[in-house]
Amino acid sequence: MTDPWLTIIGISEDGLAGLSEASRKALSSAETVFGGERHLALADVGSRGRVWPVPFDADIVLSCRGRPTAVLASGDPFWYGAGASLAEKLYGDEWIAHPAPSTFSLAAARLGWRLEATACLGLHAAPFERLVPHLAQDARIICLVRDAAAMAKLAKWLTERGWGASLLWTLAALGGPREYIDQHRADLFAEDIAGNLVAVAVQARGGQGIPRSSGLADDLFVHDGQITKRPMRALALSALAPRLGERLWDIGAGSGSVSVEWALCGGTAIAIEAREDRAANARSNAAVFGLAHRITVLTGQAPEALAALDPPDAVFIGGGLDLAMFDSIWSRLAPGARLVAHAVTLETDALLGELHQRHGGELMRVEIAHVAPLGRYRSWEAARPVVQWSAVR
């Protein structure tokens, strides 16, 4: 083990006074110190300071490899900071880190919130829709935002979606002599926030969050009728058995509703759709649910569109399955991967029966009827039967 050439230092608004002895020693011996303008001023590094490039580029730091170098970041560099972006490109003996309390920790401490029960999001480079999965009555959320102007935009965004009664706190310069905290109501917010705002805290009120059960209402999605309907979607998700961090192939995605519900469970999805207009609907739904970073929509046909993709943990085929497609997909699956396929035509129905006989799993036929008017009365109106086959590789 050699002495690390890179030191990653978390710095707060109290500057040098809040740094540990080890952090100050690393700063004093560094030939080059990287950071934002605010960080460099707080650390008083003078001519040794170099301002971060925008967008952030870890290779600028790596160009100093082997020479004493320090990186300054706000609070905890490994929580929406530059720490992990640097560490993943280095060997373990090349770097050392000295984090400070994160902005989230400081905000929770000022508001008296339980941090473990608070959603902590980085929205400085992400859309407000990332809030959607976290919004629920009295949910507490702390957001890092790009600048003060984002506060008014966030208040407007919440109000337009029915969360206007939410309480907002603006938190600036936390941990330093210029610390400032103020409370607002989203639908009454009409202030100009001066300076570079650090964070916004939200206590959500007035709206209605997304249900956590499988089978969301169909009218929550943009679609042209090509959608796996709510009851069958709930059965599909149950068989797909999503787990945190797993990858789904959603083939013949239509509106992308299965991908959305999978991603809400903490996974990622690749939605394959042959028609560009339907692929556009899937992208729109991913964005509205705040899941565009978890769902990739590709326009194309299976199995050709799957050739360059990493193998999935689960596959959903909403329709159009044939034997050639199945053989191509099945051969790509690792042991333990799940496959769920739906059929509404006699031809695909027969194929699923054959695949069930060959590979086992569970085969079921689902018939659903809804009440509909019949003259002056009501009657049951049957939907097309759907056959579902689910199997584990």
C-alpha cells in the first residue's frame, strides 16, 4: 500500500474551521485542489485551486495521477457528489475520503426530521418528476436543487399536480454563519430567493400519491388502447416477481405500463415496441411517473432488437410471440430468470400450451367480464380471454 495521491474532502459552509486535522493536512500538501468556486473560496486555496468543469469530468482529476491532489465537494462527497464518480475509476489505494455532514443530514437536523424516514433526492440535474414515486400524504422529502430559481418552479409544479397545500422549507448556506431557513406553502409561494439555494424540504399535503399495489388504473397511462389492462397487468407483475435492482425486457411494450410498474418496484426496464407512436407513449409514461432514468424505450422488433442487450432477470411478452422469438429469448436467459407471456389468439394460445408441456411452469386462462348497460338494465360484458404462461428458466 502506498500513500494515496488523491484526497476527497467534504466541506461545509463553515469552511476550514469545520475540517478535520487530516483534511487540513491533505489540503496544505496538495499541489492542485479541485472544487466549485464556492468550495475553493471556503478552503482559501489560492492559486492551487482549479474550478470543476461543467459538466463534471473525472478525467481532469485523473490527469494529476501520482501527484498530491485534493478534491472538494459539499458535505458528503458520496451522496449525490463527485466521490463515487472518482472512486470507480481508481484503485482502492489511490484515494482516501474525509466526508463532512451531508446537506440532507444538516437539513434533517434543522427541521427535526427522522432522516431514515425521509426521501433524499438530487434534483439539481434531474426533472421534478423524480418526486412522483415519493409523493404521499405527509411524506417528507429533502431535495438538492440547481439554484434559487428552481424553488419557484418546484412550488408551481407541486401546485399544478394537486400538492399546493404542501409545506416547503428553503435551506441555504447550512452549517455556516450565513445559514438561512424559511417556510412557505407551495400554492402561496411568490418570493424571489436570493443567492444559491442549497436545498428544499417538502412535507407533502393535499394530493394523492401513486398506489403501491400492482395493477394501476389504466387511465393513469397515455395509450391508444394497446395496453395490458389493469387486472392482467396485476397478474403479470405477480408472476414476474420484481426485485430491487433487477432488469426487465418488456417486449411489445405498447404503452409501457408493465415497465412502469416494474420500475416502481425498484428495477430497470427495457421496453421494446415496434411502432414509433406507441414507443412515444411509453416514453411519455416513463417521464410522467418520474422513471425515465429507469426505463429505456427502444423502437424495434424482437428478437432483432434484443441482440445487443444485457441478459434480463425477467421477460414479459404481451403479445406476438412465436417459436423463433421464444427460442432466441429463452437461450439468453440465465438460470432463475422468469418469463411471462400473454396470448389472445388461438395460434399463440396453442404455442403457450406446447411450451408449458415442454418447459413446465404455470399455464392459466383468465376470463374477465365487466358490467355494462343493456337497454334499461345492466349485464356482464366479457372481454377476450387471455392465456398466461409463466416459467422460470
